[in-house]
Amino acid sequence: MTSAATHPDHHRISPVFLGLVAIMAVSGWAVWAGWAEVTGVAVFFFVVSGWIISLCLHEYAHARSALSAGDVSVGAKGYLTLNPLHYTHAMLSIVLPVIFVILGGIGLPGGAVYIERGRIRGRWKHSVISAAGPLTNALFAAVLTAPFWLDSMRDVPVAFRSALAFLALLQVTAAVLNLLPVPGLDGFGILEPWLSPRVRQQAEPFAPFGLLIVFGCLWIPQVNEVFWGLIDGLLRGMDVSEPETFLGLEYFRFWEGEPQNVLLP
């Protein structure tokens, strides 16, 4: 007899997620082939759908790690189906991260899946669950940048090349920012099991505002300069140049008009 926690439907990939994959594939082909009347519109759908897919994978990694550590409740909650509609906070999980991309060109996942920590024993397991999300973003970034560091981008259309670079930038920023030891982010979740109960209690009121605190700090010029210097350095290590990511952002913001200078090194 199949238990509620291990029901096959709880592990079946959601049609919503498959729809997002289809949108990314079609819009990516439109960017590559130049189908769209305005290339930036296709880039926008390619990047946004790819970004939401990465959010789903980020949260899936948390849930899958929690399941392996002993929280069998994640299955019944629908977290293993990759359906973003099952996440705890739709605003924090999907809407807010997309707004961050549109406003600031940065990727920052929101807290989404509810893990029943009481079911899990061992501080290392709690840390691994928190680390699984940003590590997934790092892996996605490695996959997206593989054509760059494998020197396979020479004959790729400029619009697709820059869109891929911008989507990779979002993954890198998501990994870096989410690893910050700020309450509410995964970086703090990695450290939290090792902190004293008093420190955890003091940090708890700030957890709901962690995303906004980090986003607000990025508007401080000195912080912004250090942050983007780090991101550019990481991307250069993957053979993705700043002009490529910047041009991807220009295409993405199609409402500002098509980029005028589309030459890349």
C-alpha cells in the first residue's frame, strides 16, 4: 500500500513546470532564429521563464534534501512536483524575484518551501538543506556558461549569446546573495544550526525582511561596486564578459527599445 508521503503523484513533474520549460524552449528558439518582430520580447520570455525554472529547481533542491534528511511531509505539500504554485509564499517565491530582475538586473530567490525542521536530526543535515538551493543555482550557472568556457559561442547569434549570458548572471547573483549570512536567506540557514538559541531568537524577527534588506543595501554605491566587481570576476572566470551580460540586460528590457550596439568581442 502506498503511503501519503510516498504517493507517486507527489513526485510527478507538474504540467505547470513543463509549460515553463516549453516557453523557455520556444522563446529561446525565437531568439536564435530571429523569429520575433522585436528580439527583446523573445529574450524577455526566455530569461523570465528560465529564471522561474531555476527558482523551481532551487526550491526542489531544498525539498529533496529535506526528504532525504527525514522530512517526509514535503511530498504531500507538492514541493517535489516542481510546481511553483505550491510554494508557501507566491509573492516572495515568484513575483518578488521577477521584480528584482526587472528593476535591478539581479537574481535573488525568495523563501518558498516550508520544511518541518522538527523531523530532522543532526545539525549537518539542516545546513545541507539550506545549502542545496544556492548550490543548485551555481550548478545551473555552470551549465549555462559551458558553451562560453568550452569556446563554442563563435557562431551563435548575438542576441541568444547575450541572453544566455544574462541568465547566467542571474544564477551567479542568486548563488552569491543567497549565501550571505542574513536572516531569511540560505546563508544564515547554513549557519543557524550552529548558533546559540539566544542568537537565533534575536535574528528571528529580521528573517521576513532579509530579501528587502539585501536588495536595499545594493543601492548603496560602495556596496554595489564591490558586489558587481565580485560578480564580474566570477563570470570572467567562466569566460562570460561584461559586454555580453550588459547587452543581454538591454535586450531583456525591450520596453526601452532595441540595443543600438550589438557587436561583441
